[in-house]
Amino acid sequence: MKKVRLHGAPMIAFNITYDANLLLPSGIALGRGVSTGFGWQVSARVVVRQDKPREERRREEASAVENG
């Protein structure tokens, strides 16, 4: 945790790792302070391989989501 100021108001910033039962788009931002750079989400598990055709990658990603 780190104490920061947002528009003069004291806030706490922190990094967390969590699991969710949905697939959020990489780079989505949630919560207070989004317009000033807080709340950004980054996926830790999704790996996109560029050496395979797009349709094959989509099938693999869909299968991975179904299988957990």
C-alpha cells in the first residue's frame, strides 16, 4: 500500500492479484480516480500466441475459459 494524494485528498494506492468469474478486457479501468490513472486492470493469465491463425487462437481461448 502507498499513501497518495488525488486532487488534494489523501487516498491509498495498492496492487492486488485476484480471480474473477469473468474475462475483463485488458486495460479496463474501474473505480474512483480512473481519469487520473488509478484502477487499471491487467490480465495475468491470457497469453495470445501470434504464430497461429486467429480462428485457432479464438477456439483455444474459448476452450480455456470453458475449462477454467
